[in-house]
Amino acid sequence: MRVLLIESAPEDAAFLRDVLMEIREGHYGSNWVNMEVLEATSWTQASAILQSRPVDIILLGMTVETFRHAQNAAPNIPIVLLVGTHEEALGLELIRDGAQDYLVKKHVDCAPLAHAMRSAIKRHHLLAASRAASTRDTLTGLLNRAGFLTSADRDRKLANKLGRRLLLLVAEIHADPLHHDALQVLEAAERLRSIAAPADLLARIDSARFAMTIFDAEPESIEAARTRIQTALRPHRIQLGYAIFTPDHPATLDALLEQATHSKASQASASE
């Protein structure tokens, strides 16, 4: 197990290092075969370590700013806070913001720290699994509507920041939504998977509807991507609508979804 200790105070860092070494040499770690401790005295050093080495847990000597940096840079790594004697209220507040646990530095000892680390890693893994399950469609394995809204909005913001266009497609199984079956949904999901590029975002956002986002790129423009997908879906009973995000005229994700849905409905009416 690799531990990143972030502590700017030399005396506290030396004390915590000794505690970690005692945990490593004793039996507090239970099934930890080995433990490597990486040390940083600033966020700059910590950031460099996180970019170059896999880390299992962060022990963070408090500053709120460093906690925010660590949380943003390493959301998949559990954080245990090491707080001062008069910082327990802040420790509780940051647990509500995503830290896994806190210990008062003055009271840190081998058994409590080892227990806090084990529990933090276990809770973080359970939470990550729960979050993944809550954003996945159980039938198709694709993102569900909640997962799509989060990821697609991130794509929209990224497109705006990079000055690139983003294509949003809405695909719907052309059948009575009250009578389509699971097999139709699975077939449509596999068909859409087969035409989606690795960087495209694909989700099942409703019982019979799917959505996809595609960035404008050099090898294939969003117009070419739309034509390719329309051609691939034409023989099948899947209706397609689209909307294009442009940095010159930015729109919200809700507005793009509404536009794509309206476009799909208009095309369906025109084909009847």
C-alpha cells in the first residue's frame, strides 16, 4: 500500500513518519503486505507525486486549500485529515465535503491511525461502487440519465473552454414506448455502441431513448459523424435528432436536449 503524507510542519511530519513506520513494522496493517510512505511538504510536491505514482490513500496535515486541491486532483483516492487540537469542527465539516475521516494529530497512535486508514479505503471503495451503480443503466450497462447529465455537461463546458463544437444526438426506438421490449432496447444499445467512437459519450436516458455527445475533431467533423450515424441507423427502426453546441452561441445542456428531441420529432413527422 502506498501512502502519501502531506505535512508542512517538520516536527509533525517526523512524528507521523515514525507512527507510519511502526505500523509498517508491526501487525496493525492486517493484510497489508508492504507499505510505502511518500512525503510532501507542499501541494506542489504532492501534485507531482500524484501525477507520477499510484497512491492508495492520502494523509493530509490540514489546510483547507490543500484539501480542495487534493480532492479535485485525486477524487478516487481516500483522504484522512490530520487536524490540530482546535480544528475538529473543521474536520467534521470537511468529512461532509468528502474526506473519509479525521484524527487529531496530538492523539495519533498506531492502532487508531491504522484503523482509520483501513476504514477510509474500504468506505471509499464502497462509495465509488455505489456511485458507479447509481449512474449506470442496469439493462444495457450504459450510463443512465443521471450519469449522462453529469458527464455531458462536463463535455459541454470543456467544448466551451476549448472553443470546439459539440454534437448532441438523441436516438429513440421507433415503437410504441409502452410496448417495446428489453430485446429491442439491448439491440439498439449494441447498435449504437458499434458506431460510437471511444471518445464519444453514450447513454440510455429513458426507456426507449439514448443520447450521445461527439466532439468536433480533425479526422471527422461533427457533420461527417452525424451523416455516418444516420446512414448506419437508417435500415433500423431508430429515430435520430440532434443539436450542436457552439462556443459562439453557448446553450445549456437542457436546451440542447430539448432541441435534439424537437429535431427528432420534426424528422419523424416529415417522414410520415
